[in-house]
Amino acid sequence: MKKDLPLPLAVISLGIGWLLNALGVHPEVDWLWTIGLAATGFLVLFSADWNRTTFTSGSFLIAASAGSLLRQTGRLSIDIEVPLLVIVLGLLLLVSRCTSIPSGPEWLAPRDTTDR
């Protein structure tokens, strides 16, 4: 995906969420929040450099959006949603280290403190 497309697509997604709230489509769902989480996740995944940090955080935001939708529609309780999200985060961290996803930016890399 081109680097200049994710932001306009995220803005359109937020507008759709806002419109769904205003029209009362499934009024139990806060569409602006739910779509906002997913849009932010996709924005992180596709607008920044592809690395372990963007993979983990973007995927987690998308999973949180799905969990939010399931909770708001009564299909999942918060007592189940939160532990599931912790498990998903752990799995994403594990996958990001076990695959060929490049390391994150230099400022996130552990420093070598042996020279001090």
C-alpha cells in the first residue's frame, strides 16, 4: 500500500464510525471508538516502517477493536476480553521475535552497557 494512503483511509473510517453513531446503527456499539481502534491499528501497520513494533502494536489495536465490538454487542464480557487481549499481546510479541520481521527503530534497541 502506498505510504500516503493510510491517513486519508483512517479519516474516512472515523467519519463512517461517526455517521453510524449518528444514524443509530446498532446503538449499543460506539462505532467511533471501535472503528477508531481498527483504523489506528491499520494506520500503524501500513504507514510506518514494517518492524516488530509496528507489527505488534498495529495488530494489537485491531484485536482490541474486535474485542470491543464483541463486548459492546454482548457476545463477550470484560472479564474475558481483558485476559484474551493479554494473551493476544503475548502471542504477538512471541511471533514478532520468532519470525523474519525486522527489529524496531534504533532508539528502541537495547543499549550495550558493557563499555561503562
